[in-house]
Amino acid sequence: MRPEAEKLLRWYDAEHRRLPWRTHPSAYGTWVSETMLQQTRVETVIGYYLRFLDAFPDVAALARAEEAQVLKLWEGLGYYARACNLHRGARQVMTLYGGSLPRTSDELKTIHGIGPYTAAAIASIAFGEPVPAVDGNALRVISRLRGIRENVRAAAVAKLIDAEAAALVPPERPGDFNQAVMDLGARVCVPGTPDCDACPLRADCAALKAGIAEELPCVPKKKPPLTQQWTVALIRCGDRWLMRQRTESLLRGLWVFPMVEGRPEQSSLPDALERLTGLRVSPPSELGEARHVFTHRVWEMKLCAAQTEDSQPKEGWRFFTAEQLRALAVPTAMRGAVKALYQLADDR
Ligand code: SF4
């Protein structure tokens, strides 16, 4: 075992985070946790993971579920395509592998929604395959450790980082090593200012020696997020409210209220809503503003409420009572609108 791997594992044995998916590691638990952890903080994931495993304790239970149930349990976690992919992947594992995940990273990559990183994480943690799992944390740690100054998004540089990581993975404990790198990246070798004094690799780190740890990894500047303006309408018919299940890739499968692009004049809003939903509505009243930040875009939303006597909307739209709405998977972006809806429903 390389001395760097040995130092890192010693640190991991003493310092590792006690996380529910590490207590009794399984291929399925690793798959679920690694999928949830993509773009999401560990503290947020813990509760979702426990509820998910409670509802779907194994691949077969997940494969049997309806997509709506899976999305409901994912509600608030964001990046909902991950939930749909996990669900689709579970069905594929049932069909192709009789419900047991395959044991190699190459086979795992053939499952829907499992990319190179997740495949390597499952194969190393659950099956002991000595492959590196290179996520954003590992990329930062390795690029600093080896003092790699080139753009880490460039294919050749990413390949180099993979090779450096692969050379470090000890065949005796590949899963622990990968988790140690993840922990180090999350807690010590953090973005911005790393805590090099607390790092078990400080004597080996090229970036620290060169005084450039804070400048690495080298990543091109992100484009600023795109801001979009929406008018979101709570349309009521009696005690029911109009919603639609999204088919667009962003928030696909989640339920949202009617959304008109931009900020139309109050006087032209009923026409815009009629074109969208097929329903004639009363002049809407304003309810306030809401804002939601996605990774690449921001929704600035004006909320309003309107009534309709017409209960036959265009295809794709459905009415729900406030009570029924609680069972639907609604994205966090609609949280302000949902809150306003419950206030209106209570005020009646
Ligand atoms: S010494 Fe500092 S920069 Fe180098 S790996 Fe450790 S925390 Fe990261």
C-alpha cells in the first residue's frame, strides 16, 4: 500500500463520519446514498435516505413502486431526474440481474442512471473492486495533492486525475479509501481555504508545498445563472386547485401550478391563463413574490390567485383539493405558492 493511502486510511479509521449507509454497507444502500449525495449535502441526505430505505428496503421494493411514490419521497431533495433514474435502474436490475446489483464497475455502468463515479463507489464499497471513485471532492484532493494546475474539466486532465487516483487505491481496502478521499474533501481539503494543518497528507501535498492550495483545482468560471420571470397562478374551482405534472426535463414528473412566462399586465393575465389551461378565470389578485435558485437558473415568481367556474381544463391539467395536494410530489420551487394556497384554503 502506498504511504499516502496508509496515512489517509489511518486518519479515516479515527475520524470518519458515522453515516447510516456506512453502518451496514450494501450495494443497494450505497447506490441510493451515492445518488442522493450528488449535488446535495450529507446533512440533508441522511433523513431522506432513512425514509427511502424504510419505504423501499431493497431493489425489488423500489422496482415495484410507482414513480409518483418515489418522487414523493424525493420531494425537496431536488434534481428529480435522479429519482426517476434510480427507479428505472431498479426495474432494469430486476429484469437483467434478478434483483441483485452486478459486482463490477463495468457492469454497473450499464444500469440506467449509474455513471462512472457511482459505479466505482458501489463496486469498491460493496464488492471490494480496487477502482477510484472520482467525484468533485476527490478531484479537488487529487489535483491539490499532485499539484495539477491545468483545467480539471479538460478530458486529458480528468484522465490524468483518474490515473493518479487509481494508482493510490489500495487493493486491500478500496471502498474505505474512496470514502476517506470523500471525507477528506468534504471536511479538510474543502473548496476555497483547505485546513492543511489538519490534513494527514500535508507532508505529501504538492499544492501546499508550492503555496497554491487555495488556487486549485483549476476550473473555468461558471456562467451566471439565467434569471426567468414567471407568473404563477393558484386557480380554484370550488375547493379544488389546478395543477399539472411537468413533462419538461427540469422537474419532470413533479406537480406545479399554472405558470405564465414573464409578468403580463393584470388585465391580460386571464387571457394568458386561458391559453395555457383552457379555462376562463376571474381577474387574478396578487399574493406576493417567490424566488427559487436552481443550479443554472433562477425563477422569480409573482404569485396570484384566480377563480374559475369551468371544471374542464385542457388535457394534462387536473384539479386537487388542498388535502389531496399533500400526497403529490411538488418541487421546492413551488413552496411559496403552496403556502399561499393553504392560507387561502384556510381562510374560506
Ligand atoms: S495538505 Fe491541504 S491542499 Fe493538500 S490535500 Fe491536504 S488539505 Fe488538501
